[in-house]
Amino acid sequence: MGKSSFARYILSQESPLCGRVALFDCDLCVRELLTEPEITARIAERFGESILSTGGHIDRPRLRERVFNSAEQRAELENILHPVVRLRCEKEQNRALEMKAVDIFLMDIPLLYESGFNVKHDHVVVVACSQELQMQRLVQRPGITESIAKQIIAAQLPVFTKMEKADTVLWNDGSLAEFNHQIDTFSKWLKTKKIPKNP
């Protein structure tokens, strides 16, 4: 619904927090894991070699379609991936805190509430939009059909439940300029809370 756009802006030259933030992207970590031989072997063992491409790599669209048709299989895949993602996130977080190289450690977590991704944090930002717009954005991604998009949304908590749990909500139903303005306002507020005025 706009998490990646939020992270890109926070890290950009235009952001008031530029240079003061480290990012851990859970989606990127998963993509990297799906190329690692040990993880590939574990997934192929559980789901069968039919989810492998001719080159022996994970066929992500095929795997996505397989697991989103079954809550049980989705949970089994998450049991393989999520502990490794969480461990790597914690390592990066601890390294950043120990080195004091940045003031803010930002974690881009797709299913924070659904997956029970228990890592140290001070503030949760939920980026939200209407379900209609979420559907439109999902089907624009490669390999995402309308059917899979519906299954992805159904596997998540309702957006308003997430909004109630969040510390900050950014509503991303308008233009990119409007969304960036919200992020900029939030960034300026966060800078006063987290970063010394005279570092």
C-alpha cells in the first residue's frame, strides 16, 4: 500500500532524515533467501520440485500461487523463511545500534501483525489505502493475478485493524506528491524525537 515508497523517501536526499537512517527490507531479504541453495533445497523438499524453474531456482510466481491457495502451506513456507528473516533483521539492528552509525533503524515489514515479527521497536507506521486501490496496485505487479491479489488481501488483517494498532498512519489514496508531503511531515516530527538537534 506504499511501504516501499515510504522507505525510499525516508532514505532520499529530500528527506529530513537523509543519512541518519538504516533500512532493513524484509521483502528484499526473502528474495535473497529464495536464491540461497540451503533455503531452495528446504522449500523444494517441502513443496516438491515442481516449484523450481528449469535452472533449479525457486519459481516465485508458481510458489506464490501455490501457497496463497492454502493457508496451511503458506504457514509452512513462513515457518521456513520468517525465523531466518527475523534473525538477520535482529543482527542488522544490533550492529547498527552498537556502531551508532545511524539514529534510526527502519524495518520494512509486510506482515508485522500477522506474522508476529517480534523485534525491538519504538514506533509503528502503517501505510494504508482503500481496498479498491490496493487491488489495483497489486495486479500491476508482475505475476499477480486478480485471484492472487484477493488471496493476498484476505491473508492480511483488515486495514482498519492495522490502523488502530499503529502509532502513526499515513493514508496513501491520493497522489505521490500528497503522500510524500505526509512522509515529510512525519520525518520532521521524528527528527525532533529521535535525533539530537546539534549532533
